[in-house]
Amino acid sequence: MRLTLRVWRQRDADTPGAMSSYDVDGISADMSFLEMLDTLNEDLILRGEDPVAFDHDCREGICGACSLVINGDAHGPERTTTCQLHMRSFDDGDTIDVEPWRASAFPVVKDLVVDRSAFDRVIQAGGYITAPTGAAPEAHATPVPKAVADSSFEHAECIGCGACVAACPNGSAMLFTSAKINHLNVLPQGSPERETRVLDMVAQMDAEGFGGCTLTGECATACPKGIPLPSIAAMNREWLRAQRKGGRG
């Protein structure tokens, strides 16, 4: 395959960026999208040019590190992570636009790399247990009803990639935050701090500068793990419940 890539290049957060065009040839349909970018970078290095910076880690669709907007879609045309998107999804001769996540809370570090540490701070605000509970219990010491376990697993599938934020017209982190809150709050181990957790994590989300949620649905459509939009409604119910119980006291 021969492709034309229009890639966002930006030296750092303080330098204006622009799209740059590159021709790549000899691309196999079985390559992943990141392997295709590796091929581009090999060519750039051989020509003495600066390679394109992009995020990646496991390349198995698990870690959530890869983060590209491809032809206007977070992670590209398939419902998967960028690392699991293969070039068979494109045609020979295609022109492909490659951009970073676009959100004020995700400043560009370089080229296609953005700083997503805002997610870490949201989790740190309430995504852990502070009550001393002694040593780790046996795996089945606390029975968890299957419906509760299934709900928790569904929300735990969120890998924190940020596609929901990138796809949202307002740059909202509501789907990510709701997934993390619902994952912990439905389990018996997380229940004692559910009120403070939801209030603290939502407050931190707002402090990071994420936009407001208008339930347009782009976030759920972009999520590679299929976190459902009703997660946000469930989180809102948790927030109202915490407010009625008197907040952080």
C-alpha cells in the first residue's frame, strides 16, 4: 500500500503546530496503525529528520497509552484502540489525517503526544480506599452478588485512554469519571467511602478544566471498550445521593 499521511507536528506546548504531509510506501495491510507510523519514522530517521512522537506501550489494546485522532475519529474508523487498528481498514492511495487528542485538559507535549495526567489526578482524588482494613482478605471472603460483580467489571474495562474526551464536543471527562466511580462504588469494599469518592472525583474533574456533559453520546461511541452511556446517569445518581447525605461530612 502507498499512503499519504497528514500528521500534526508540534515541537512543544508553547509552539504553534501544523499538519505536515508524508508519503509512505510498502505498507502491509496486516500492519497495525502504529507499525505503519514506525515505518514512517524509520524513513524520517534515515533522512535525518525528526521522527513523529506518539504514545504507545503494550500494543495489545490493554494499557490505554495510544491516543490518536485518525481522519477525525478517536482511534480511527474501527471500534478498537489505535494499536489494534490495522491498515486493512484503509485503501491503497488513501490520504490519512493523524492528530492528537483535542481537549484543553490534555495539553500537547510534542506532536501526537498529549499530557493525560489530569486523569491520574481525578483518580487520586477518590479512587482508592483510605480506611485501614488489615491484611488482604481471602478472595471469596466477601461474597459479591453476580449482578454487582458484572456491573463492576463492565465499568472496570475503562483503560483511561481518553477517547471519550477527544470525541466529546465539550471535552468532557464524564464517561471516564463515571466508569471509575461506578467500578469502585458498587463493590462492598468501596461502599464505605462512596459519598466522599463521588464528590471528590467530580470536583477534581471540574478543577482540571474538562467541559460539561451534554449527553450527546459521542463518548460512548468512541470508547474502544464499550463503556455504556448510562454509566453517566448512574454516576449522577451517586452524586445526588451524596449531596443529600450532607456532602463530605
